[in-house]
Amino acid sequence: MDMETLFSICNFLPMPLWLLLAFAPRWKWTQILVHSMVIPMALSAVYAFLMFTALTGGQNEGGFGSLADLRAAFMLDEALLAGWIHYLVFDLFVGAWEVRDAQRLKINHWLVVPCLFFTLMGGPVGLLMYFILRWTIAKRFVIGPQKIAQPAES
């Protein structure tokens, strides 16, 4: 399969899941399709294959030691597509977490929808928006239990 076709498929797959998160967060199929992580797992497998191909192909002189090395690393279509899939998978994972966390904290879902949009379009910006919303509405700045359990004394 050529890289353009693979890009189109990988780019499309998360979009219906984002719509489910935004407009039907409690629907049974949202739980099955989004929170089961089937599609993110499939995209992760494609990512792993592309990264392996890019790293073992011997055509790439780039790396992660400098901005110039990073630019060179993403000159290969396989590495560039893998990088894009990285964004798609992690942004979807974060968006799904935002919805579950907001449900747990009883934050009005319609207040979360703009955060989801910005998480899809700008990752960390949407997450920042959600953190601000979470802190403003639920007064929760810590993720997870408020109190950390102390280990039992032996």
C-alpha cells in the first residue's frame, strides 16, 4: 500500500471516534469503539511498523539530538506518517480520558466539547483547556486520588 493511501486511512479512522466522544459519550458503541482502544491499538501497530521501517531502512540520517537531526529524521514518508499517527493516537487517548474524567467528576459534558475540539486540533492546548475547566469546576488539580495512601508500617 502506498503512503498516501495509508495516510488517508489512518487519518480517517479516529474521526468517527471523536464525533462519538463529542456527541454520544455515554452510548454503548462509544464505550465499545473508543474506550476499548481497538482503533488506537490498530493505529499503534501501523506506527510501530512504520517506525521499524524508517529506522531500519538505512536511508535516514536523522535523529533526535538536535532540531536539524529531527528535521532530517522526518524526511522519510514512513517517519513522517509515523509521527502523524503518534499525534492521532495520543490525542484520541487524551480526549477519551478527558470525557471519562469529566463524567467521573460530574462536569457538564457540553463544557468539555470545546476542550475535545482543541485536543483534536492542537493536542496540548485542548488538554490545558480541560485542566483549567477541571480546576475551575471541580476544584481538582491532582489527577487520581486526592490523598495518597501511606504504606503500612512493618
